[in-house]
Amino acid sequence: QVQLVESGGDLVQAGGSLRLSCAASGSAFSFNAMGWYRQAPGKQRDLVATITRDGSTNYADSVKGRFSIAGDYAKNTVYLQMNSLRPEDTAVYYCNAVVRILTTTMNLWGQGTQVTVSS
């Protein structure tokens, strides 16, 4: 099985920056896509950004121009660079990976990492 290990969540002031990292390890696999989602208390888990194996990206409107996703598939790692953070960005951020193990495609989640932005 593939395990996703996240890091980088922290408490920051509004306007600050963070970089989240998600590294995949475990069974032999190939990435189809990786991404980040976030969930604030009492709210749905929403897409933040995704990236496919060929580098195609998409972003939630709320983070366009502020967040950047990048994948390093040689390192089995995806990053989320978050700039100009705002209090409304406060949430648990979850790494997501769509991976292929042999002929099986699986949608996996990390444990989540807390990002708190103070005003």
C-alpha cells in the first residue's frame, strides 16, 4: 500500500507563506495525479489544487495567483506553495494521490496537516 506523509502545516500571520509537502512511499506504484484539498471546521472538504503526471494543474478560484502546486515524481513528492495567506485559508490540508498499482487505480489521502492563519 502507498502511504502519504505530509509536512509543513503551521501557524502563520496573514500575508505569510508556507510550503506543504507530501511524500508517497510504500508499494510499487505510478502516479496519475496528486493534489491538495482543505477542510475547515463545519465545512466541506474542497479542492485546492491538483497536478497530473504530465504537469497539468488546476486551482480553486480562491487560491489562484496565491498558491502553486508542483510535483516531483522522481521523488514521489508534491508541494503546495502558499503565499499571501489569509485567515480564510485556515483549514486542515489533505494530500491526495491517485496512484496506479499494477492495473488498479487508487485514490489515497494523507492524514491532514493544520494550517492556521492569524489576522
